[in-house]
Amino acid sequence: GWRAMMRIEKVVTLFSYLMLLQSTWCHDDSNTSATALQQHLAVPTYYWYTSSDWTTVINSAPKTALVVLNPDSGPGTSKDNGWVTKVQTSRKAGMRVVGYVNTNYAKIPITTVTQQIDAYYTWYSVDGIFLDCSASTCGLFELSYYMNISNFIKTKPNYTPVVTPALPANVIITNQGTQPKCEDYMTRADIVINFEDTAAAYNKYSAPSWIDSYPSYRFWHIVNSASDSSSTAQAIVAASKERNAGYIFGTDTDYNHLPDPTFWNAQLDAI
């Protein structure tokens, strides 16, 4: 009778509502999923805190998400309030600041490395550590060396205001500059720089298959010696997206200066 018809109508209405809600969920997911790659610039900011390049980088946030603090190929010998201010300004802009430590392919004594890490956290309250010249070989010594350093970094205080999978507390970056010879380094770093070379070499890029099994935010590519053109900058960013790099930095110069403004702006626009 009419009561049965009303029950059927209610069921149909509820089903339509659920289908509409589901379509909304699907629409939201497509906007926030890995299809956008969530890519950012990460910049090796190897210049003094008074440089105008720092201001340019800070103004590029949030597209630039990560910068490297490098007072003197390491933390230096004492706290410098100029760097304190730069760290605070960068963080307020929404970027994360990591301290530069050279490991010289596991040849620097761990005690020296941990002393420098302590200095960065004590003086500058950094968000993590950038381990430059990281080994890519997989001997027992190298793997133990970086695991010990990784475990030490994760014991440090958490100064990161907002922790995300892409930028966890006490983020650890290893700069092999090439593909690690084994997957084990993924348990020793949050971000691995698995390419740092020229634009010409980037054209011949290749990677082991296991790279694609990780989220893009686990990898950072640094491409130098590029030609100074907006098309080259855009091509580098496009290639990095295809190669599963969540962080990218391309330059037509060295790391002591930002790229030419045309190159820099084109790179930002492509993110």
C-alpha cells in the first residue's frame, strides 16, 4: 500500500544521498592524492644570512618547503644570532631548516658528526640534519655508521611546529648524490638525494625499480649546470615529477647563489 511506497521512496532518497556523498569523497581525494605529487622546492642555501638570496627563498614559501643551514661547512665554532634570526624567519614562512653536516662517505668520526648535530640543535633549534657526502655503498660499516647517526638524530628535541610524513620531526636527509646501491638507506633517512649532477646527466637518469615503491617525498633531486632558460627550468621540474622526486632544485649556477631570476621563477611556476 502507500506505506510500502513511502518506505521505498525513503530508501531511494537515502541511496541517492549516499551516492552523492561518495562522489564528493572521491572528488576530494582526487585533489589531495599523489596525482598532484605534492612536489616542493628544497634549496641548498649555501650563502650568508645577509644575502638577498635568502629573502628571495623565504618569499617563495610554501612552494619552497626545505632549506639547508650551512654557516661554515657545518655549524661553525659558536652561535651566531644572525643565523638564529634566519632560522626563525624561515620557519615562520612555513619552511623547514636542516643543518649541514659533511660525513665524507662515512670517513668522519661519528663523535665529530654527533658534536656538530648537537651544536645545530643547541644553537639553532633546527628541524633536522642534512648529511652531505653520504656513502652509497652497502658494506656493514657504512650501514651501521648511518644507522647510528640516524638513531642519534631521532633522540633530539622536536622543534618542528607541524610534523607531516613529508617533513617529520628531526628529518634526516642523506645526500648520496647518486642511486644508493641498496634499499637499506631508506631506513636510515627520511629523504634521500639520489641524484645530484648536471642537467646533461639528468637526461640519462636511471633508477632501480624499488625507488618507485616509495612515496615521492622520500626523494630529492638536485640538478646543476643547466642552461639559463625558463624552458629548461620547466623541463627539469617535469622530469623530476616523472622520476618520483617530491623535492627538486635546479640551477644554472653554483650553490653559492640562486639561479638567474628567469630560471628561478620558471622553476617556481612549474611546481
